[in-house]
Amino acid sequence: ILTEVLSKRKGHWFMNNGEETYITGVHWLYLNFWKLDVGFPEYRRSDRDYFYFWDYCVKDPLSIGMINMENRRQGKTERSNCILYEYASINANSHVGIQSKTDADAKKVFLKLVRTWKRMPYWLKPIDEGDSQPKSALRFFEPSTRSTKGKRKEYGVSLDSWIDYETSKEEAYDGEKLKRYTMDEAGKTVNADVFERWNIIRECFVTGKKVIGKALITTTVEEMDKKGG
């Protein structure tokens, strides 16, 4: 487990058909433990470069995130969910958010994340509130307990971080402090102005002049008359 923890945090080197190849820690987590409805993801060079670029955005103190445009069925939603989960599962006091083109779609994205979380090994699952099927938020808080007579309530160690989703409204996360965030299918949004939404939500990632959070904006590339982004 220690070796796997280090791979998750530091990244991983392996031989790919005789070529030394490095993948980031989030990519390693995605390949080995992010189980999809068709099984685990296969290794793709395009995914490797995607996670390279995301890693660059995370390490750049002036970057607020990245925009990802690609074809259908390339895995953009699952990769973004993995990025959100990886951060929330190892960082304390962190709010991680999801929005999509509609309220229903945001819920679908969140439930995909929950589905994968349920299948992960215990050492990749921080203490949570104990809800086996979270409906609106996955909260890494200590489970609720009541003090009993003659016994003082003791508090354990928990991250106190959480992942939730909001409606597609521009101001849904207004005033929140977000450490990670996904705007899923931004180019296909019709119930909100995504430009105005971004003008509001970008303030959630900065404190003064310091960038404290990162956003990942995704959309599908297709003909506009076919609801492309």
C-alpha cells in the first residue's frame, strides 16, 4: 500500500513497450482505481498529455485552471471526476463543486463520482459521514454520534472536505471558496450564460491576489445544430 500511496502522490514511471514513461499521480489513480461502467480505463497517450497539462495548470500560481474540448465518449467527465475526488480525498477543509449544462446533468455527473467512490479500496476512502448513497454531497466528515450520560463525546480525525453539485444558475456558487470545480458541458449550456457564470465563479478561486483553487471547464466538440459545444 505504501508504494501505491507514493505513486498516487508523486506519479509513476513504467516501461511502455520499451519506452520509459511517466504519468502523474492523478493519472495513476485514474488508470488503477477509477472503475468505469465498462471496467478500468485503458492507457492512452492523449490522456497522459491531458494529465500533464492539468498538472502544469495546478502548479502555475497564476493559472485558475484549464478548458478541455474534445469529441464524445473520450472520457472527459470521468477524468474530471477523478481530479475532483483525488483532491478532496487528501486535502482538509476543501469545498469541491460541480455544475453542468442543466441541473439534472450536474446530478448525473455527481452520481457517477459516487458510483466510483463506492468501488474504491478502503485506503483511498477517507472517513465520511456514513451515507452509503449520497444524493447531493459526498462529505468527508466524522459520522454523527450522540453523547451519552457519563460518557464524553470524542472527536476523531476527518478531512472536513466535501464534493457537491449545484444548479446551472450563474450565481449558484456565488460567495463560496472552491478548491476544485468542474463546469461540465459548458458549451452546451442553454439555461444560463456561461460567460456570466464564469465572471462570478472565478472569484471563488482567489483570495486577494492569490489563486487558491482550480477550475476545469469541459465541453463536447460537434456541429452546433447537433447541440455541440
